[in-house]
Amino acid sequence: MKRICVLLTNDYEHDSRVKKECNSLSKKYKVDLFCLTKKEPKVINENKNWTVYKINVKFPLNKMFIYFFGVNPFIDNVVKANKSYDLIWANDFDTLKAGYLLKEKFSAKLVYDSHEYWRGMSGGDTLFLEIYKCIYCNLFLGHEKKYIKFADIVFTVNEYIAKLLKKDYNLPNVSVLYNVSYLNNSLVSKIKEVNSIVYVGKIGNHLEQIKLLLDVGVDVYHYGKPEDINFEHYHYSGYIPESKIVNQISKYGVGLLLYSAIRLDEKYSSPNKFFQYIQAGLPVLINNDSVFMSNFVNKYKIGLGFKNNNDLNNSYNLIIKNRDKYVSNIVNIKKAFCWENEEKKLLNMLVK
């Protein structure tokens, strides 16, 4: 059985895409996932074919410093594992240099999975974050530009980013693997309250839009890290692991997504939570700045987009009024956009 080395610069427990990929890959290959963590180093056997090596980073887990100071924890730890690899799997541009070096060491094939459009990260943040991201992106985008040409397979999360990567780096082909969830065949739970919205993730700069909904009496249920928000009708509901989030959020009326057109990575993103809403049977309310998601919502008629803040409440009310129609359309596409289908694409991709 061939062996795959997977590289990840954050803790895999918080990366549902990588967890699903490794689980799928382990059905056909031996998989060793090397990931960085602030916690103690640990070796975890997820199943008989999938082993996780958690690498402790002694300084704060900051991807920029890993390379800025010439430290590459992947190389040493992969070598210490004393195994030979047929394929190196680099997740995002901050693992690509290490992926290339390991490709050369083992005479292996290199797969590059870009989870975001990294060239579009800047914009819309504080001055400190802008300076940080400018340094960070310039450092790693140099790696992406230099080493992506050595990847035997390149893929990303949607067709828009695939097109941009092909153009940016003159690549012959970039495949797509959606950030979808596992198929949820269970019946939708009884709605806790029709006049309710669920929001998964960080609210941050989008508090203004959230408050517009709260001001007209819409109950907003927030799942994710706690934030300093104290308004009537706002309900912080805690952090829920991906394995439970779909069933948990299915009891609400609408799934809300807020992204900015200022940053291109947000404009072209397609996050896990978008497809979690779909598997939960929730009509989606999305601002039109998000190109992939708003076009998807309009194409399959599973919710509505809104143009600006003045349009937000009107779009929400229209969804509630026609909710049964949107739910019916979601049921029709759930089987087409689930991880079980993406798994087949993933495994077929490696055979070619």
C-alpha cells in the first residue's frame, strides 16, 4: 500500500477539510499527517491506515516566524518518522516549500491543496493586521509562486479560485474539491423558532449587519468563539464540533453568511459552513459580495442574496415567507453536494 505524507501548519482537530481528506485517503493509502500545535507533541492513530504526528512549536504558533527564522519543523519530523513516501500533500502555501523539499528527498509526487485565494488576503483590517498580512503574504506568496510549478496535482475549493490560480501561475490545470459536509439523511429537526437566524463563525467586522436583524426582533444564534456582544435577541450558543454542527443548527430558520468584497479571499471563498447550512436544510441569506456563494444560492434557488444593509431585512423576510420552497430545493441538491461525492473525485484524481 502506498504511503502519503500530509503537511498542515495548524492543529488538524480544527481543520475539517483536512480531516475529511485524510479519512478518505486512508481507505486506499497509508496516511501520515504532520501538523503543528501549541500543545504537547503527540502521536495519534486515527485508524489502522491514518496516523497523526502533532509537532509542538516552542514559540507561539505563528506561521510567519516558522520560515522567517529559517525553521522548518516538518522536514526534521518527517525524517525522524523513518518512513518512505510516494506522495507529499501540501495544504496551503505555507507548507509548499517543505512539500517541494520532501518531494525531492523521497522522489515522490507533490499535491498542492489551496484552501483559499491567498493572494487576496489584504484589505479591510486594522493597520497592524494589514502590515502583518503584507509581510506574511509576500513571504509565503513567494513560496507559492516558486514551488507551485513543481506540484504534480493542484486543486482548490471552487472554480473561481481555480481559474485565478491558473491565470496567476500559468498552470495547465487546477482541479476543484468542494468544502462540503458529509451527507445528512436525517429529517430536519422541528424548527425551534421560525423567526431565527443561525450564524456560524466569527462575527467581527460584521456586527453592524447582525444588529440590523436584532433591532427588528430577529433572534440570532451564534456558534463559534465567544465575542463581546450584548444585545437583546443575540444568543451565544458555544462551539460545536463539525460532527455535530449540522444536526444542531437544523432547528433554526435561516443560515446567515457575511463576507466582504474588499478582500478577494473573502469574495471568492466557499467555507465549510456554507455547505453545513445546506446539509442542515437551512435556506441561506448571503451578501452578494461573495461571488461563489451568492451565485450558488441564486443558481439552485436555496435562499437569497442582499445588495446592501438596507436590503438585508427585506431579503430575510422574503426567505421566511417562502421558506418551504427553499427547503425543498435544498433537499434536491443535498446528495449532489456532499463529501461522499467529493471523496470519489479525490481518489480518482490520484489514480490519473
